[in-house]
Amino acid sequence: MPQFKYAGKSSSGTLNGTIEAASENAAAQILLSRNIVPLSITKTKAETSSASANNLHISNLFEEKIGLDEMIIFSRQMYSLLKAGIPIIRAIKGLSENASHKRFQAVLKDIVEQLEQGRSLSSAMTKYESIFTRLTISVVVVGENTGKLDDVFLQLAIYFEREQETRKRLKSALRYPSFVMIALVIALFILNLFVIPVFSQMFERFNSELPLMTRVLIGTSNFFVNYWWLLLFLIAGGIFATKQYVNSTNGRLKWDRFKLKLPVVGSIIERSLLSRYSRSFSMILKSGVPLTAGLSLTADAMDNAHMQMQIKEMRQGIEKGESLLRVSKNSELFSTLVLQMIAVGEETGRLESLLEESADYYEREVDFDLKSLTAKIEPILIGFVAVMVLILALGIFTPMWDMMSVVKGG
């Protein structure tokens, strides 16, 4: 883990020291979460990873990802153990021995080794930012500084549980339309590769002029039969190129902005993200993280580049002296009701609880829309099926009817 030498200011005066972090930005966020304003941060050296960490990084390629299930269990168990007064090293060592996820087990064992060497829990977690997000690490830092680490893990457990519940609802709502679209694609391939060629051979025997739609269907089928390898190559190339573009900074921003404008599901995605924003921001402020640092951490918790950019612009506005209500209005992200909650929260000093109510409000809206999502998507799917049936009817059955009329007339 790289080490950084820093100079900063706090309420007690000018401070100098070293800190471990994955990058300069991560070091700055850790300092801000400790109420230290960084003046300069310079990299000093990079530590050599231990053998266990090297083995862990290699095995990451082959083992399943550590998901919310593991984080919920870990947070709940840490809260219970710390609440019972069990020392932190003993608690994590016990969890590492009982963890069912092998990769997470290795991570916890490495954290125990770091704790035994005198490092703090937050510093040990920083080594695994792909598992413990910056938001999680910053909240743990506050818990260490205030001596309320057990309460912090309870907040994290509740946060992860709400996040998991929202994700499950989204997946459940999108499962039906996904299956229908997959079935339509499979049907399209089967028709072009096996069904239409049979009718094409039958039509060729009559040597009659075929309708335009039939010629289009036969041409499409011939392309599928003769150039299926090229089609697969184009699909694979298109998927690869799309992923590369989406993974780029500009591509990710445009794609995430486009997702929010999608018909039917765009508003659901947006409100789900706003619920996460309100929930994350509330938890961070409850933990005692400063407002500007809290906005940065909340932005990192969002998996939408467009939303991240908007929240970071809100932070910049607050740094210029504007109020949270003003920058929230300028972002045009929030409804009037939520803006009123923020205004009352700033006036009464209950911003954390009102942000939590805002998260509940967005979650209720998302839940209502998800329940009616299937009813909204069904007409669109039925329209797709109807178009496919119409094309097949015009392309296959029309020439058959013409040929039957000729036979009867003869």
C-alpha cells in the first residue's frame, strides 16, 4: 500500500505525518474524514505486498466476487461482537475462521495480520478498496475516532441491507421482460436458420414471383445460413467495442446519462440512485463526517457517472459558500418535496433524519413503479411479438395463399 507524506490544518493547528492510501485522492478523503484539511500530499514509498496478499490478488481472477451478502453478515457480526466487548482483533479472527466465502476469508486473515502489526482497521481496509468502498472506510475512520465502532457497523449493516433490497426489487421486475426478449432473439435465429429455408425451397419449385416481404425474409435467412459466423463475429465485436466505449470516461458519462432518459425504466433508475444518495449521505453525516467530505464520499457510492458529476458540482458549490439547499436546487436532481425536507433539515439541524426520510420517499416511489413496471412493459413486448407474427404472415403465408389460388383456378 503506498504511503503519503502530508501537511494539513485542523482545529488544533498545523499537522504533519504519513498516511497509507490507494491514491492521493484517497489520502485526501481520509484526512478530510478526520477533520484535517490537507495542504500538501506527496507520495513517499510503496510497500511490498505480503505473500498472502499476492496469492489473494491472483486468486481474485478465479473466485466469485464478494457481494452484499458477505458485507451484511460481516457488518452484523462485527456489531454484535464489538457490542459484547470482544476485542477487534479477536472478533475479526473469529469471523475469518467461520467465513464461508474463501476470498473474503483470506481478506479478513490479512486484515488481522495488519492489525497485529499495529495498523488501524480503516488503514487495513484501505488495502482492499474493491471490497470495502471509500464510503465504508471513511465511516469506519469516524467510528475509530469517536470510539463508536459498534454503532458504525450497525449503520453499515442497515445501509447494505437497504441496498440489497432495492437491487433485488429491480432484478425481479426486469426478469420477465428480459426472458421475453431472450426468447424472441432465440426464436428469430431458429426461424431464419431452420424454418424459412424449408419454405424457401418450396417456393423455388413454383418459379413464381414472390412478394417483397417474402424476398426480404428469404434474403435475411440466406444471410443467417451462409454468414452465421460473420454475424457472430459482428455481435461479439459490437459487444466488445461497446464495453470498451462504456468503460472510457466520456463513454461512461454518456451511457449513464442515457440510462436515466430511457422510457419507462429511466425514472425508476434515477429515483433508485437518489434513494441511495439520500441514504448514503444521511449515514455519513450521522457518523460525523464533514459536509463537503460527505458529498465526495456519497458521489463515490453512486454507480452512475452523470450522478457523480452532479453531486461533485454540489460539493464545489458548498465550498464556495452556498447552502446545501441552493446547490441541490441547481443540480435539478430532486423533487420539490425533497427540497423542502432539505430546507427544513438545514433550518432545524435535523438534516440526517430528513435525508433518511427522503430515501424512504424515493424507495416507496421506486417500489410502486416496480410493481406496475410489468403492466407498462407488457404492451411493448406484445407489440414486438405482433410485428414478428405480421412479418412472418406476410412473408410466408401470402405466397402460399397466392399459390393455392392459382392451383384452384387451374
